[in-house]
Amino acid sequence: MSTIVLSSLHIVLPLLAAPLLPGIINRTKAILAGRRGQPVLQGYFDLLKLVRKGAVYSRTTTWLFRAGPIVNLVTIAMGLLLVPFGGSKALFGFDGDLILFAYLLGLGRFFVVAAALDTGSSFEGMGASREVTFSMLAEPTLFIGLFALSRLSGSMSLSGILYSTGVTGWSVGAPVLVSGAFFMIYLSENARIPVDDPATHLELTMIHEVMVLDHGGPDFALVSYGAALKLWLLGMLLVGVFSPNLAEAPLWFREGYALLGMFVLSVGVGVVESLMARVRLLKVPQLLIGAGALSVLAVILVLE
Amino acid sequence: MSLEILLAAIAVLLLSGVASLIVRRSPGAATFVAVSGALLACLMGLVAAVIVLSGGGYDYLEWAWSIPGGSFALGVDALSAVFLIILFFVSIPVCLFGVPYLRTYGSRQNLGAAWFFTCLLIASMAMVVLARNAVLFLVSWELMSVSSFFLVTFEKGKPEARSASLIYLVAAHIGAALLLVLFLLLGRDGSLDFDQFSVAGNAGLLFILCLLGFGSKAGFVPMHVWLPEAHPAAPSHISALMSGVMIKMGIYGIFRTITFLGNPQPWWGWLLLGIGVTSGTLGVLFALAQHDVKRLLAYHSVENIGIIAMGLGLGLLGLSYGSLPIAVLGFGGAIFHVVNHALFKGLLFLSAGAMAHTTGTREMDKLGGLLKRMPWTASLFLVGSVAICGLPPLNGFASEFLVYMAGLYGSTGTIGGTAVAGLVGMSSLALIGGLAIACFTKVFGVVFLGEPRSVNAGDVHDASPTMTVSMMILGAACLAVGLLAPFAVKALIPVIAIIAHTPLGIAREAVTRATAPLYTVTSVSLILVGVILAAVLLRSMLLRGRIVRTAGTWDCGYAAPSARMQYTAPSFVLPITGLFNRVLKTRRHRERPDGLFPTAAAIETHTPDIFQERLFRPILAGTERLLGVFRWLQHGNVHIYVLYILITLLVLMFWKMR
């Protein structure tokens, strides 16, 4: 019984705490740039403000435009049912859940892209086009990496794969390679530097931000909340890969490890964004294919 | 008993087809006779096939037939029954859809003939799956090819329909010729009945022949070249039938032949997996580069046949390496994807047909904004798109999930071969999945969203009620099979047992254990649907009492944007087609802006099929040159031909006397 309570808590926690992550990233960037920066809780303030607003819709749009942010948010929230946190089993951990996980994100992406195209704007079309291209390149990397970890851990479920490859795996090195690959996917899927710049001003160069140009009010609140939740969800995946074997550890240590991992990851993203410029759009595929190569190397190590 | 019902259904189909031909003078009467007969037959056949599949029984019947080597041997087992179910189920909406679709052709074309060939096509496909004798099988196969050929040529006036049907005819007969060899080799012991076939040591050769012969119908790369020609040329409901069901007859043939060939060699599995990966990725890549909706859908059939072949290949590898879970998951995924592809591809072709019928064009870049103008057609196309991308909660996900699971079992298994196969399968499925999302967001976005790009697309209305109902049948089936996937798989267990050469009990246990995760998938899917509905409700309450306004789309301050300025289909996929241009070889014709005050500029892209351009065209041209040597034999003079016949007879006579 207690495991179910714990797993349920691991779903409630991200739903409440996810807007902190963009706050931590922004704070890190501000500190590194020598500014004070916005409060860490700014994400919550923005959401509250947006939720209370009315809405302005483009005349071109249809119900699909309104459905996009909802479906995206719900699919990401569904992902929380599948990814374990801190080595405890996820609420719906089962053999093959990693496939459902990837395809749920795919469903969300389908609707975000369709909602962008619903506006009939060239700029949003451009963003949508880039989004499908980059995620198409990221998807095989994700699966190859998970395949390597699955072979290493002998499990077909995310709950068995994550937080378990540590001791035996580190000596082989595959989890390190997969962590590197997944970090690239994490940055790309969450639209961070070096793939995309969430703070950019020019529509022509945006990827993710441009797709939601026409969303406002409560719709944009759903979009922002979804983005924060996605940071948490994919962060959970990455922290779980880059982890020692926590099977024997006490509960407080596992929880603490995962929470600390999320914090360090967010600070890391802030550091990356402060140190790097985004790469040219044409170079992004090379970056993602490089990540794929890391995953393939991991598989080769695992297959021997 | 069930076999008699099926025979009666076939008889009803043939009779109503002939009757429709007789009353062809009146298009209305011809349509009514054929459609009511076909619907009755489909319902009868559906009932009988469901009885066979649920009872797992095997029904056999044999009548003497005066053709050498032939016997009128019919049988129906679970494998036949699955194909019969998709045939009869998809035929119902197809026939319904055909009624309003063909009505506009009524004054110019012979609808009686069109309906006759439709009935004949359905009947011959049923015969193909029932036949248990090689001669009967080949005759049915030929009837199927010929009747579909006449349906492809329905719009005889259009030159592209004529050239497409010619390509189709040639491809179908090259395949049929190989099948002839296959069956002659299988029946070397004298009898051409299926249950007396002997492999006699050359199983490998037979397997290759079967892949070539049946693969050309199924659309394996590089034998797929006829699909992107024939599917767009045929009337849309016929495309749905051809793509949803007829190409699956090739898959049926492969399944059936595998049951003759005994224990598989590992290289069979590798070969099929390789074919699957190539067909899957090339199919979706070429689909991305297309401008014509139906041509794009045809390439997606190649992609989905690739996924089926991947499942089949993984299954064979599982069998040959001795891993039963991989075998049942691979075969289960393949056969389940056959069913699912029939449903969503049928739906997509019908809704694309409804769209093309109303707007008069299939060029994506002339369309746009149809979700507002044709809400039903567009929403049903959306259902089909989500299903074909393999996204939950619809049916495409369930079958791809099984194929993925076969790969995952390889990852945890101890056998090196299945591990590599599993990795190859999983990573290419992931790539195909990503590309399919790109492709269908493109189609749906460009055709149904945004603003109309031409007058055609602006002033239209939704499809007729009959069309809408027929699309809804398939759309509802996609959702139902997606949500009830575990039960659908349970119904397929007898089929999996047949393909995997495994006793039913063992197969049942293996399938039940390996597909248990589907129950959890279903519960997550149900929660997903529930939460989405709740969120929609919540959000609509959120906006109550607030100011909701409409305005123009944000255009970065540009004053007068026009619909032509929207992102186009080729631009949308350019980053991807650019990455793969070595394979696609897209041709660009550019008219650059010229001078200080340029008036006009244009760009046009065209992606021909490389296999047709680089493989078949040279081969066919070479054959023509080679055979041109004999051209002097042809004079068109009847006397000389009579002389040829006489000489032949004399030669034969002397040969016999010797």
C-alpha cells in the first residue's frame, strides 16, 4: 500500500514543483551574468497571471488550436505515471512502458505542431517544421539508449532500468554514454541552448517559442506549465540514468538523490546556457546525430 | 457450416455483380443492385469468419474439377478468417462510400462495369484466402489482379490512369509468374493441393520465390513501384480497398507459404527484417516528398507493409533462434498490424477521397482550411493520421507496441542474434515513427488547417452523409480496436499459433504472458482519454465570463498577408528531405528572381521514384531492345499468323512422332 502512496506522491510532487525548474535555470543564468534575476517563484506568478486572463484567438484557428496545449500537457502528465522517481517503482511501471512513454510524447508533439499550423502563419509553420525534424532525429537515439540500458539491467520497464544500472554498469561505461546522449535530447526536447533559445526575440530563429506565438491567456498558461512539466519529466529520466544503483539505499537517500539530481540538472542547464551560444539551425542535426552515435557506442559496449 | 455461408456470400457477390452489369443502362439501378448485394454478402461473410476465428475450427471442402492439377479445394482456418474479417469489414464502408462518390460519373462512365469489378474483386479476394489448391489459388489471384486493373482504369480518359494501370498490370503479372514457379516447385510430388505440398530440401529457394512473388503484391521495396501509380489513379474507395485489403493478400500468401516451409532458417528472418526496414524507411521518406495526397498515402502503405515485414522477420528470427516470446510478439504484431492498417488506411483513403471529390484537387498546396469547411471529413482524417503515426490511444500504437516488444525481448535475451535484430527493429521503428509524425502533421496541417490556398478549397461543403457514415465506421473501429487491443490480440492467438507452428495451448500461454502489458497500456490510454476530456471541460469553464475576442494571426507586423504566404508542404519537410536527399534525389526547377525589380519567381520540386527511374526503367528498356530483334515477325498480316500456327503445329507433330 505504501508503495502506491509513494508513487502517487511522485506524481503530485512534479505537478506542484515543476514551475520551479525554469526559475532555477533563470536564476543560475542571472547569477552567472552578474544580475540578481527574477524570483525563483516567477513561474508560478506568470501562470497565475495568465490563468486569470481572457483570450484572443486568430480568426483562422479552429478547435484544434485550443486542443493543442491541452493534449500536450495531458500527455506529459501521463508520462509521470511511467517514469520512476528516486528508485521507487512508477505508478504504472510495466514491461514496455518506455515505448508508451516515447509515443505519449509523440502524441503531444503531433497536437502542438498541428495547433501551430492551425494559425496559418509562416513563422509558426517554420517552427513546426523544425520541431518535427529535430524530434525525428532524437527519437531513435532515445530508443537505442534505452535498448542498451534495458540489456544492461535485464529489465524492459523504466522502473527496472532507471536507478539500477549503477554498480555493474559504470564499469562498462554504457550508462555514461547514454547519459550524454540523453542530456542532448533533454536540451533539444525542452528547447534549450544550444538547440533553441527560449529567450530569443526574432521569430525567424525560434523553434519552440514560435509555435506558440498565437497562444495567449489560459492557453499560454497550459503551454508554459506543460513546458515546465516536460523539464521535470525528461529530467527524471536523465537523473535515473545517471545514478548509482539505489536498490539497497534507504528511502530518504533515494528521494534526496533524485531531488538533488533535478536541482543540479537545472543548474547545469543554466550553466550551459550561460557558457554557450546556440548553434546554427543547420548544425543542430549534427548535434543530434552525434548524440545518436553515443547511444550506438553504448549498445556496442553492452553487446560486447 | 461456416464454409457454406462463405461460399453463399461469394455467390451473392458474383450474382449481384452480374446483375449490376445487366441493368447498367440505369446507373441508379446498377448501383443499388450491386451495393445491396455486396453489403448482404459482407455481413454474411463477416458472421461466418467471426465464427471460425472465435471457434478456432477448421472447415474443409473439396469438389472435383476438370482442370489438370486443379481441384476445387476450399478451407477456412483462423489465418483465413482474419483476412476474411478485414476484407468483409472494410468492404462495407468502401461500398457505401462508392455510392455517392461514383454518382457524379454516372452520365459519362459505365457504373455497371465498375460495380461488377468491385464485386468481383471482393469475391476473388475471398477465394484467394479460401483456396487450398494451387490452380484454384492462382485463378483467384489472377481474377483479383484483373478486376482491380479494370478498376484502376476506371477514369479511362485520363492518360495517367492508363499508364498507371499498365504499370500495375505488368507488376502483377511478373509477381504471378514467380508464384507459378513457386507452386510448381511445391507441388512436385504430383498434387497441387496445399495439404500435399512437399518442400523437398529447397526451402530457401521457395522462400525467396515467395518473397518475390507475394512481395510484389504486398509492395516490398523495390517491387513497390506500382503502388504510387495505381492508388492515386483508382477511384478513392477502390484505393481504400486495394491499399487496405488487396496488398495484404501478398502478406497472406507469405504467411501461408511459411506454414508449408517448416522450420525457418535464421537468414529468412534477417532477410525479411532487412526488407521491412528498407520498405518502412524508404516508404515514409518518399511519402514525405510527395505533393499528391493519395500518392503520399500509397507510399505510406509501403511503410506499413515494411512494419508488418519487420514483425514477421522478428518472429521468424525468434522461431529460428528458439525464443518463443519474440516469435509470438513478432508474428502477433505483424498480423495485428495487418488488421489495423486495413482500418486506418481505409479511413485515410476514404477521407482523402471525400476531400478530393469536393475540392476537385489532390494537390496539397492548393488546399487549406478544410477543417472549418469539412469538419467531419477533416476530423476523421485526423483520427486516421493519429492512428497511422502509431500514437496512443488508437489502434496503430497497439500493433507497433507488439513489434517493439519483440525487439525489447531481444534486448534482455541471451541470444546475440535476436539482440541485434531487436535493436535494428526498435531503432528503425523509432525513426519511422518520427518521420510519420512529420509526414502526417504536414498533410493534415497543409490540407485541413490554415487558410484556403486556392478558390477550390474556399467554397466547399462537407462530404455527403453516406460518405461521412462510411468514414465513421472505420474511425470508430480504429478507436475501438485501440482501446480493446488486449482482447483483439486474444482473438488472434489461433492465427499466431498457425504461423508459429506452435500447438495452440503453448501459443496461448506465450501470447498471454508476452502481451500482458497491453492491459496496462489500455488502462493508461483510458486515463489519457478521460483526463483530456476533463481538461477540456475545465478549460472551457475557465474562460466563462471572460472576454474572448478574435483577431488576425500574428504576422510580425506585416500589413496584408495572403493565404499564399502560408508555409507550404515542401517547405515544411525541407529540413528532412534535405537530410535524406541522397536517397530521394528531389529535382528542383527554379526560376530565380531577375533584375532590380523582379516580377516573377518560381520553384517547383518533383521527387520521382528512384527504383522506377534507376532500376526498372533501364531493365525494361533493355528488354525492349533485346526483344526488338524479333519485331520482324510481326506484320499484322493474318495469313502470316496462320502460317505461324501451321508451322508450330507441324513442329509439335514431328516432335511427338519422334
